[in-house]
Amino acid sequence: MMKIYINDGLLNEDEARISVFDSGFVLGDGVWEGIRVCEGVPVFLKPHLDRLYEAAKALMIDVGRGPDALTQAIEETIAANGLVDDAHLRVMVTRGVRKQPYQDPRLAVGQATLVIVPAKSPHDPEAAVRGLNLFTVHVRRGSPDIQDQKINSHSKFNCVSACIQANQAGADEALMLDPQGFVATCNSTHFFIVRRGEVWTSNGDYCLGGITRGNVIKLAHAHQIPMHEKRFSLTDVYGADEAFVTGTLGGITPVKMIDGRIMGAPEIPGPITAKLSAAYHAMMLDDARRYRN
């Protein structure tokens, strides 16, 4: 049985409860981070916490504790659940309990609600050989004046709706376009293609500032692989030599098929995807060892 961290301590998962008036439950009013556990420690923790506190500030949510105290809660959750590898945490902060289930944030009383949910998520080695199947959905990523994609908020209906359409099409993940019809991102991961030895990803205007995405961009530059953050269309995608997605839990996962088109590389993963994947794994291990020291 997993132990869930709520506000000030750990509870057995069958005892873990929040109020039905909690802002996250009634309105999706909160922010969250998914953090991978590697060798018993949270990896890339600082950029994750930086993003969490920045989003909370934008939404005028007082987290109620500083990064050091939150780090301690994260470490306690990892230790209590015996997490070592192939695991992750969902760190969630909501505006707290409301007097009534209405939108006005002034109805929130007391402190923010903190919940840390651990999960053991065994890595699927076959995914690296099988490759993912993506489907381009009609649901678009919105502009910042509608819903700012830079905030990792609990309000994820846009992505959930995209995921539903992809599921119904028999795909693993939804590929989403921006309002102008250029490729933006996937519903829960970030998207990359490889064309003639160059790695392309979107310009980032309509996607979350992904931690793994940023690390892969850095690794491409470090390994002298041409890397471009740019606008590109589905035609560019269909003609790509390789494609892959990035995310906190999966790291780098190759893509085999998009909208029924097989990606160009005969092997999965393709050579550049494989090179970046190995470099990312080494980067993650290095970060874990630095954290312990």
C-alpha cells in the first residue's frame, strides 16, 4: 500500500482524503509537477520546483512553504514508499478549501492543499523497439490569452479531450496543432522529428516549457547535432526520417507511425533518437548522483 503525503504528513492511500470543497476538485484550480525518481532520488528537481513556484505565483496561489520544505516532503514520500527506480511523483498544490464551490478565488479559506502521490511505473523496454503510434487531433493548443500553456495547471480538459480522440482512433498519443495549423506538441509529451540529420521541435509558443524537452535540446547542441526550434507542418512530419517524444516518465520514446504514415527510419529507434536517448539516460544518472552528493 502506497503512502500519500497530504499537507503535513503521510497517510496510507486508503486513508488519504481531501475535502469535496477543495479548489482542485471543484474547479481544477491548482498547479502540479510530475517528478521522476531515479536511484532513490528526485531527478531534475530544481527546474521542476522552479516551474511549480512560477506557475503558483502566476495564479496567485501561496504554496505555503518554501522549496526546501517541499523538497523535504518529497524526500519523505520517496523514502516511505521505498521508491528507487521506475517510479515518479505527482506533486500537486491547489488553492485550498473553498467556502462554496464557485470560481471566485476569494472564497478559498486557509492554506493551500499539498498532495504528493507516488507511483511505481515500470519502464516498458518494448516501447523503445515498438515505437508509438500518434494521431493528429482536431483539438488545438490555445493561445496564452485563452489558456496559457506555460502553466502546468490542474485544468487539463484541452489535453484530455485530445487524448480521448486519439484513444478512439487507436493511437497511443495525440499530436496537437497550434491555432495556425503548425505542429505544437502532444497531449502529454513533447514532439520532435529528425530530418536529414537535423532535429526539429516546435518553437515552444504553444506548449509547456518541458524539463525533458529542454534537456534534450541541450544534449543535441552538446553532441553537435543540428537542433532547431521552429514552426513546421504535418507535411514536414510525414517526410521525417525519425520522430520521438519526450516526457518526465518515459524520457525519450521513439515514434513509429503518425496518421498512418510509417516514419522513414527502418529501425526503431532511429540512429539519432538512439544517440539522444543514451545521452539523456546518462544525464539523468549524473543528476541523481549529484543530488545524493
